[in-house]
Amino acid sequence: MGLILVSNDDGIHSEGLHALVDALQHVGEVVVVAPDREQSAVSHSLTMHRPLRIRKLAKNRYAVDGTPTDCILLGVYRVLQGRWPDLVFSGINKGGNLGDDISYSGTVSAAMEGARLGIPSVAVSLVSRSQFRFKTAAHFARGLAERLLKRPPEGPVLLNVNVPNLPLEDVRGVRLTRQGKRVYNGSVVEKVDPRGEKYYWIGGEEPGFRNVKDSDIQAVLEGWISVTPLRLDLTDEEAMGRWKEWGMQEGLEG
């Protein structure tokens, strides 16, 4: 039985979080440290300009007035009081985190923070906007956690899992995928408040996508569970050579 730290970006009261916890409790001891309210699209933000508070709601259930990244740090270094988690799970997110969504996602960023600390970490998202079927995603998360605890892979583990909103029997299987490419419409809606001042809403419409072979987006659209291994090192190794040829290393000479 392992120790599993669970967080999310939809908040401590999210149905997706409850479904994930219920599933993982069959695998190990689950400790939840999650935001006290929704923190969607906050990416990997860290609260540094105000104090944070941890509120205990029940045994192994804690709410934090901060971001998903804050929750992982406070969970590891304060709530667990020296006990090191065997796994970090984040989710189940109400909505997919596919392609470029990864850059914005608080769900994925919680897993990234776990991986940064050297803990095998998984983000789980359910690709839907309504009528969420959490059972399928929870079932897969439980099986994945069991396998990670029994047979830990070599090297860092950071997995982004996206599950189609289908009954378990209708899912075609699991595919290892690459990050796809979202096409955002750049929607910024301008409105006027009762005092005559302008205000704006960013986004809201379902983004499009490009056809990328073996992508997470394509897999989910075809009814597969998508598992995308991610890494924290953002260095573009391929571009290194191009920049050397261009003369970047010459700096200010000439």
C-alpha cells in the first residue's frame, strides 16, 4: 500500500476529485490537498505575495486558499510532515487537457510540481463539457496507480491522461500519444458594465485542432484513452544546432 497525494484545479468539492479519491483508496493511503475553490487555467503559478492557509476538512482532507502548485508544495512539506508520497495524482479534471491546453492547465501543473520533486505524477482529465462519466476515468486511474506502485518505471514519471466521456465498455483501449496542437480562436468578448466601463471575457468557445499523427486529441476523438509522457526540461535540443550555425555563441562580437 502506497501513499498517494491527490490534488486538482477544480477545487476540493469537485465530483471528479471525489471519484478519483474513491478509486485510489483501494490502492493506498490517500491524502487530499486541493484548492478551496476552482483554479482552472492558472497553469504553474505559485503564490508568493500573500500568506497561504491550510484548512483541515476531515481526516486526510485539506483545503488550501491557493493554486494547485501551492497545494503540492504544502502537501509534501507541511501536511505529510516528512512522509514522502509514492505517487501524486491530479484530477479528475472536468474537461480535457489536450494539446496546448497543457500550458494553461492547473491540473497538469499539479502533476508537474510532483514530478519536479521527483515523485511519479499523473494528471487525469475527462474530455467533456457536461454529463461527466467519471467512472471510466477513475477505473483507469486505479489500475494505473496499482501498476506504478508494483512496477515503478525507470526515470522520471510525468503522465498526462485524457479519457473520453464514454462508458467503460465503449472505450477502445489505451494509446501512448504525443501532445497535439490546439487551434484557439482568439475569442475576446468585449462588454459594457452598468457604469459604462468596458470589460472582457477571454475564450469560452471549443478550440479546433490540427491533425497530428499519434496525438492525444486524435486518440480521444477515436474513443481511446490517451496517455502522454511529458518532461520538465523545455530545452529545444534540435534548435541548439541551428542557433550555433546562426552565430548565437558569438554574442556581441562584431
